[in-house]
Amino acid sequence: MSENTTEVLVGGVVLAAAVAFGIYAAQVAGLKTGGDSYPLQASFRSLEGVSVGTDVRLAGVKVGTVSGVSLNPETFRADTTVAVSKSIEIPDDSAIVISSEGLLGGNFVEIFPGGSPFYFEPGDVIADTQGAVSLISLLLKFVSGGSEEAAQ
């Protein structure tokens, strides 16, 4: 009988450790229950390297995630929805940009706050956008000797 009790205790400890690890992993990954964020819309020329779940940062701090991406068939732009933490108020003259973490890093969405005393409301559209810059096109411009204006 003592072997059976020992096995049950060890199994319980392993199960508790697995649950604790799962909760920790969810917190580190930024997974939260719904209701603590609000949506903002933006339309980008290029959304290269960004997908649903990509970080949205303000001053280098994660303030939300990309919650939706779709192609607008009329404008051929990437319509994007970002979920921003309700505790963060974004001025309504802010810009949203696709930024890179470096040469080998991934892309993320960065918000550059404006100076307006008014703030975006849930569902508002951020008009000032800048899409992803292709590393390949930059390298081709560098190799070819500069910008297109220099060639003219």
C-alpha cells in the first residue's frame, strides 16, 4: 500500500509542477484573458514579417499585439487590427510603423506617440502608417550605388 501512496504523491507533484509551468509560460508569453485591451485599425502598404500575435510596442515596451490581418481587395493594402492595453492611452496624432529588431531579428509594430491632448477611442483608425522596409531592396540600392535620383 505504501508504494501506491508514494506513486500517487509523486504523480501529484509532477502534475502540480506542470500546471505551474503552464501558468508561468502563459504569463511570460503575454497571454491574457480578454477584456483588458481595445482595438485600433491601421492600413499598411507592406506588412512583411508581421502576423497575428506580433508585439505592438511603445518606447520599446510591449503594450499590445496584432489581433487581425487582412488584405483589402480595393486598395491592395494590409488592413491590420492591433489590440492595445486599456491602461495605455494613445494620442490621436500618433504614427504606427513596422520596425525591425535588427538584421537577423524579426519585425514588430511600433507606435510613435504624438502630442495631441485627445486620444484614440476603441475602433479608431491610425492614419499615419509606415510599412515594412525590405532588407533586400535596401541592399540592392546600396550595391547599385545609391538611390534612384542619383541615376537620373
